[in-house]
Amino acid sequence: MKKILLLLLAAALLAPAARALEEGFTAMFNGQDLTGWDAKPGTWRVENGALTCESTKEKPCLKCHYLIWKDGQPGDFELRAEFRLGLQGNSGIQVRSTAGADWNTSGYQADMTGDGKILGYVYHSSLGLVCARGENVTLAADGKKSVEKIGDAKELLKNFKPGDWNTYRVVCRGPVIELFINDVLMSRMTDNTAKARRDGVIALQMHPGPPMKIEFRNLRLKELK
């Protein structure tokens, strides 16, 4: 009994520090159901407290679709989410995007794969892979692209835990999008073109391909001023 009381006391002492760390963040997912999200019927579900989508040989994913957050279209913000992918998993977090028909989207995406190949890349539905892991990319007003190295892609990937839970942090401020994995900066992209959106929907991707399972949990958002 004494040991239990000591554990409860320790948890109570740690709680204020944990709250301070997350100050200003709002939960995007209640951990129980799809409230606040829009999904293609029969695809996404909540399993063990995680937003989950799975394809199998019997029920393959033939066309890309997204789980779309319905509670806002933020511009400048920080998003934090935990994710877990199978080795063949392919997904992403769409930001500052436009929702289309059949639960599709267009815009920028924080990319990820279970093998880590394109983890930490900035992808765009029209431009493709714009910024690789370890790069600082700038798109000038005329669309001209310049690239600077900010790290080694292979070394940065060592911060990723394949098959386990990892944290993705996406920071959008003005023309800049920064991607972090487990609090390590993976890439930075600055889009100064006139077509670049400064706000839009947030969505989670389910990608066509081999059987895969993707999971997200503890999603939270802080709007930046």
C-alpha cells in the first residue's frame, strides 16, 4: 500500500511539468472514436487508442485516401503526433492542404514509410518530393529551387525506431515548414511562391500498395502567433 501511495505522489509531482510542456496545445483526437474526423466509410477505425487503417490481401487499398481533421484549417501551427507503421507502411501528415472528392487532398505532406526511406521528407501532391531528409530547401518567388545541407540523411534516420512508436513534429510558420522526428530536425522547406497556401486542412494518409497497417495517436495542435 505504501509503495502505491509513493507512486501516486510521484505521478502528481510530475503532472505539472508535463502540463507545462504541452501548454497551449489542443487535443485533435479523443482516443476513443472518430469524432472530429472524416473518413471513407469502412476504412479508418480506433484500435487500442490509436487511429488505425489497415489493408490486407483480401481487402487491398487501391486508391489513396485520407482521414481528414474537421475542426479547423490552421495556418501557423505546431502539430505533434505519435505514429507507428509496419515495414511496408506508407503514410503521411497532410498540412495546409485542400480537401477534394473521395477523401483525397492536395498540398504539402510530412512523408513517412515504415522502412524510413522517405521519412522526414516534405512532399507535395503537385511537385513530388520537394525536400529530402537532411535538406534545407527554398523555393523562390519564381519557383527556382535552392538546396542546402543541414544533416546526413543516413545519420538522421538513426533517430527513427522501425516498427515502434515515434513522434512526428510539424511546424508551419509563414512560408516555412519544418519536420522533426523524435525531436530531431529532419528537413526545412521555405515556399515563397505565390501559389503556396498559408493555411488548410490537416489529414492522415492511407496509401495504396501491399498489405500495411498504419497507426496514429496522441495528436495535438498549437496555433502559433
